[in-house]
Amino acid sequence: MRMIHRLALTFTLAAATVAANAQSPATITPGSNPSAAHNWTDQQILTCTVSQCWQLAGRNESTFFDIVQQLAAVSAQNRDITLPNDAAAGQKVGNYIKMKAKADHDALLFGIVDSSVRYVGRKNAAASAAGAK
């Protein structure tokens, strides 16, 4: 259950970061120590499997969630999606990511996170209106 609450917080933080950086690339720093640099690149985590991201995170749950948070921000920004800022949505996303990651450790983590972002996020109105023209 702790993992689900952590994912809820992760998506709340990702939503706030994406909203604050709507016109620029999302920048998310590790939650445990915001000034600490992480040891991965965006390109690296975009192509890592669940298992590879777990190894990259040093098999540390907190660091792994930093990766998930960064991937969520990338997905939301690229899809012009706003993530809901509530615990229920975070729990829904957390359960989905946990279920999919456990089911297939060889799946790309970004694919799982991207699916969850699309599942709970809402397309921004300006992008929806422009696409409808």
C-alpha cells in the first residue's frame, strides 16, 4: 500500500511540474534530495525496460519512483495532457503501473507510464480545440 501512496504523490508532483513548465521541457529532480543529480538521461530511461530501470535506480524504490515521475512528466508534456491533482487518480495510476510492471519486467517502463498517463490525464483544452479545426 505504501507504494500506491508514493505513486499518488509522484503523479501529483508530476502534474504540478508539467503545469508549471507548460511551455518548456519538464525538469524533475529526485524527490529524496532535490539537489542530487541522477545517473540517467532522458534517452536512457525512455528505452529501458522495467527491470533495467530498477537496476538503474540501484534497486531503490525511491529512486525508481524518481524515474517513473520523470517519465510521467515527459509523457504528459508530449501528449499535452494535464494530470489530475488528487490521490484517487494517483492510486489508480499506481495500481496500473504496479500491475503491468510485475506482469512483464521486460516491458518498456515508458510504455507502461505513458499508458497510465493517458488513462488518467485530460487533454488540454487549447490543444483539443486546435486539433478539431
